[in-house]
Amino acid sequence: MGETCGMSQMDAKSRLMAEFSSQSSLGPEARIVKQQDVDLWQVSEAYHELIAYINTVSTTIQGLRLNDSYPVSPAITRLAGIFDQLEVMVHANPPLAVDKAASFVSSIEQGNKAYRRWSRSMLRSIYPMVEKAVPASKCHYVNELGQYLSGSFGNATRIDYGTGHELSFLFFQCSLFRAQILQEEDIAASALVIFARYLKFVRRLQVTYTMESAGNNGAYSLDTFQFVPFLWGVAQLSYAAPFPPLQMLDADVISRYKSDYLLIGCVSHVLDTKMGPFAMHSSQLWSLAALSSWSKIHRGLLFMYLDEVLTQFEILQHIRFGKLMPFSEAKNGRQLEQAKLGVMSPLRRRQLELNLGEEDQRQKAPDEHPHKKSAKSAQQIGSPSLGSTEFKDSESILSVGTTNTSLTDASVHLRAPSKDDVEAVDKPL
């Protein structure tokens, strides 16, 4: 895929640095400084790009499990490697021993101060990490990408984490597509690889350093810190789900599927980290199981996210906006893009077509050795990407293949999987 920033020549780096220094703005800046700015945010280019990305991911990952076969490009692999380096920093900054003289409640409320030491190490290293993970031609985006990523791990002063930090990571992911570092075929992997890796890492930070929730009720009783993995986890289950919502809290379902679906992984994490009856400590999550379909749950969670997170000044005042995620007003006539749930996603359909093609080839070659057959079917995560598409800077990759409607009239296309759809997926190949 060409050189990364870290492998570029010194003269090229000097030229890029000169171009960067000549820019009038040194990077993203806070633009929501008063309550009235929330209204401007909701008509901004960044807001439209964020909703487009969230809903495009939801449409794309329907019917896909975390360990299914989908394109994972070298760019995805390099970006995932950032978290391996951040894990090393956690090892180098273990939590401080709790003062036995301090009360248990006091020590928990303050969090573990070793997090601040980890945060300082992260801030010193995160920009070089991003620089090495992106192509040399995209080095001028490192500052903006680094600010979004560094803001996604929590607050070092308060030692807390919340949905605002999660939102900063979504800005990072959106920007990777806007900068064309990631392409259309990376959409599924951006959620099922990159976001899943991020989720695993921030959970470790939260547990290791006893971080506080940045909100009064965490993610509004879904769990203490997160929101988006619930939304995308339900999207995974919105087509050909192996179990209905009523069974999402069953012990056998959790044990079997916690590594396959983001939602069940979230439920498992809640059970591991909270005490008492589930209906008491996670009432909102408990109530979701009573709904009749995954598509209805997704619609409810989406509107909850829009209302409880993306309109809250307390959260938005910390978000920064730059060239990739601009605060400027979106083009006239641009509508918010919607997820199309309850139908087979284009990626899932393409996978089935490829599997059917392989089956036809195997039937035409009956003498093929069994071990060759198993090797061919074992290409899971890490499959080569399906090529790339060039887009103009003014275009959004996320607009490709999606349906434009308005959120205000709640015109989400929802339907339960038909019998034919389910049979198409369950049919033995």
C-alpha cells in the first residue's frame, strides 16, 4: 500500500512539516462553547458524517459475527497495532497500591492515580504511532487524527471515562474514511476489528485504574461507560440472528455467543463487573429483552443515542472539530442517512455468492484433496481487501450504497427477516 509516514524520507517529512506549519490552524478546536452551538452541531458536516458512518456500519455488519470472514486490509491491521503498543504502556504503568489507611469508598471514587502516568506516556507516543500507521501521503492528517484518538481514552484529571470519549473515537474512525486512509471495503472491519479492539482496551483501562463514569448514569443504564457497542451489537443481530431478544440474557446464550456479537460481549462484561440482580443494576438493558425484534431495538437505541448523547452540551463541549470533521454547515439539501435493517447486507450477500462459487468449483473437482478444501474455507479475518475506490476530497465514502431519508420523521426501513432470507443464509453450501 505504499510507504507509511514512519518510513518516508527526511526531505519529504521536512516538506510536510513546512506545509503543516504554514497552515492558519494548528489543529482541531472546540466549537461548542454554549448551549446554542448544539443546534449548529446538528446541521454541521461533521454531524452528517458521523450519522452516515454509524448507520452505514449498522447496515453492513448485519448477519456478521466478529470472527466471520470479511475484508481486513493492511491499513486496518496497522491501526489495530496501535492498541498493542498502548497495552505495553499499561504493563509499564501498573496501578498503585491502595492506601490501607484510606477508606474503600474514597479510593474507588478517586480512581487509581497511575492512570495519569499512563496518560502522559500515551500523549507522548500517540502521534508517532498514528504517523507510522498511515500512508506517507496522509501525514498532514496526523495532528487531527492524533487529537481525536488521544481524546478517546478518558480524562486524566478526573480519571473518568464516558460516552464523550467514545464519541471522540468515532470521530477518529470517521476521519480515517474522510482522509481515504480507509476505503469502502473497510467499513465492516472498522467496527468488528478496530472498534472491537478499542472496546477491549478501554475496558482494561477502566478496570485496571478503577476509572469513574463521566456521566451520572454511565451509558444511561446500558452499562457504566459505553453506548455504541450496544447499537452495533444489535445491528449484527438484525438479520438471521441465532436467538431472539428474549434470550439475550440467558446464561447459555452468553457463554456461546459472547465472542461472536458485540452486544452479548457487553452483557457478559456487565455481569462480570456488576453485582446484584440484573434488572436492578442494568434496568434499561434488561428491558430491551422484552422487545419483539432486533430491528426495533436498534431503532430505539439509535434515537436514544441521538437524544441522550449527541444533543448533550456537557458531552459535546469537549469535542473538537477540524478539517476532516468540520463544524461548518452541511450542504443544502443533504439529508441524514439511515440504516437499512432486517435485510441481507451487500457484504453478506457477496460472501454467500463467493461461497456458492467455491462450492460449484468443488463439485466440478471431486478429486480435490480434503485438506485443500479446509484451507480454502478457513480464510476468516485477514482476508485480502477487495480493492480500493478513489474519491474526491469533497465526497464521503460513507454515502456509497446507502439510502438518504430524514431522521425527523423516523422513516427507518425496518422489517423482520423473511423465511426466504433466513433459508438463504441457513442453507448448507
